[in-house]
Amino acid sequence: MMNLLLIQQADVYAPAHLGKMDVLIGQGKILKMQKHLGTSCGDLPVEVVDASSLIMTPGFVDQHVHVIGAGGEAGYYSRTPEMQVSQIVSHGITTVVGLHGTDGTARNIEALYAKVCALEQEGITARMLTGSFEMPSATLTGSVRRDILFVDQVIGAKTALSDRRSAQPARTQMEQLISQAYTAGLVSGKRGYTHIHMGAGKRRLSMLMDIIQETELPPYVMIPTHINRDEGLFAQSIEFARLGGIVDITSGVSPEYGFEGTIKPSEAIRRLLEAGVDIRQITMSSDANGCMAVYDSQGNCTGLCAASADTLYKEFRSLVKEEQIPMETALQVVTSSPAAAIGMYPQKGCLAEGADGDVVLLDPELAIRQVYAKGRLAVKDGQVLLKGAFE
């Protein structure tokens, strides 16, 4: 028998502001959204939640999460551990895309696939990117094209540019990788995008901008991330967006966390909007569990820290509270914009009939009170209920 969840009279941001609504969820989907719904559903049991003092938003979509850990560039001891599902949902995130970091060898692509499947079984939505910092890319089936075509969980590819740790790919290699992902996406009905780790190298986004201007590859399938790493990369990202590309802000990269010369994520988003970049071309991801090493001028590692999933929520809140960005606009960079960028909108990233029942309930101060992942209660009154098998 299907159990139903009726959330009554929340102030709904879908992310557009819809006002007070009743939302009925069943079998993991939003079944109905109306101003007022009765509590009677025939013989089906209905759990009623009074949300009249709360704000309802879509579950957050985080397209850059190191679910099996990352790091290792300062030696084996600097490898971060696997993430637990509780670390994800506690911050309002209900959809993640797992990917490799610097090390795609000791942490192989098969382990990433297994972890993504485990997270899905535990109750959230999890997808992955094939590829790595290496060239040719690490894959499950022998090619990026086949991974995207034949593995349901694989929705795109990952690589790195303008970074001392990257494979220093030639432009032809980049074009071939992006093309493989794009055409595989066309055939399989997926987005087939390429997510590109950007370092602080002097070439910055120049190769990607040349590819947009000189080839037939569409700009929206190239998503450079970490673009708030420094002012030079950030300035160039505005030009990249004007060419039609999507730019991804990293919530875990900020002066607040000890990274000098970076731009606070919420400030970066405000500045992109002020520069005329369309909100649909701006996304934010956490880089959760990525290891961030700090080096001195001689290349010696002087400190280590791991990015946290909580920064995505913190920077969303900062957008509203500090940068004075309207709630419906701020929400887009963590819901509808990333969902569209990875090809999962409107299943994800919005509150609408037929969409997945991924819901966050916030109090008036924007503190997370409850989280539902595909209609299942994951966080209640700020306490995490959804945990992994060994938590």
C-alpha cells in the first residue's frame, strides 16, 4: 500500500515564489501541489505535516562531490575518507554527482561507481562522472563514450585544465573528450557534459574559449569549476559565460577558509549577476571531501583541510542574508541551475507535480529543519535520521 505525505501550508519557493501551498508526495514523487488539499485520500494512509511556519524549497543539487574521498597530492596520508550519506543530507543536499580528484589510480573508477550505487540504495539520488585528471581518461568500459552510453549512473566526464596536477592536455585531446561526452549524451538522452577542474595556471580558460569560438561544440556542455579561485580566472569566466558557457562557483573555496586571493562564493555570484550573467548559467557546488593542500614558495605542504558539504548551504544562506539576493534567485544556483546543467531538470531542482519528492523545510532564519529525499524523511528538527549501514 502506498503511503502518502502531505506537507501543509508551507511558503513554497519552487524555486519561483508560489506562496502558501499544500504538497502531496507519494512513491517518491510530488503528486499534487495546490493552495489547499484535503487530508482524505480514500483508504490510503496520509502523514500530515504542519509547515505553516516554514519555507519549502527543492532539495539541493551538488554536482561536485568526492564521495570516495580525494587528495593524496601531499602523500598517502593526505587522502580524505569516503563520505557518509548523513554528511550529505544534513546540509539539504538530496542529489550528488560523484567524481575523481587528483588521484584516479589508487582510487579507481570502479570504486566510484560502487559508492554511487550505495548512496542511491541508501536513499538519495547519486550519479557520477567518468574520467579523471589523467589522459587518456580512466573509464569503466574502455571509453568515455561507452561509459555514458551504457552505464546509467554515468552522466558526463571529468578532466582538469590550467593546473600543475593535470595531464597538460593538448587542445585536440580536450576537443575529443568533450566531443565524446557530447555525442554519447545525444545518443543516450543524457546531458553528456564535461566538468572541468580549473587550476590557477596562466592559460586559465583560454583553451575552452577557443574551442567554443572555433569548433561546433556547444558551450553549455563545458562546465569549468573553481572559477572563484582567483580574480584573473573569475574575470575570464564572465567572458566565458557571455559565449554561452556555464560557470561553477566552488562553495568550499573562500578567504573564510584560509585560501588567500580567492573570492567568497556568495560575493562571486553577486558579481556575476551584476555583470549581466544569466542566473541559468551560474551554478555552485561544494567540492565536498576534496583535499586542499597549502604550499609555501618552495613547494612544501604546510597545511591540509578537506572541503565540507555544509559550505553549499552556508553560501546559499549568505547570498540571501549578506548579499541581499532574492530568495528565488539565490535558490536557483543550488537547485534548478545545476539540475539543468547536468540534465536532470525538471526531475530534480524544482518543486512541481511529477518532480521527485526532494524537499527542504527552512525556518524563517533559513535554518534547515527537515529534509526529505524522494519523499523519505532524512532530517527532522535538525537531526539526521538517514544514515549509512555502518554509521
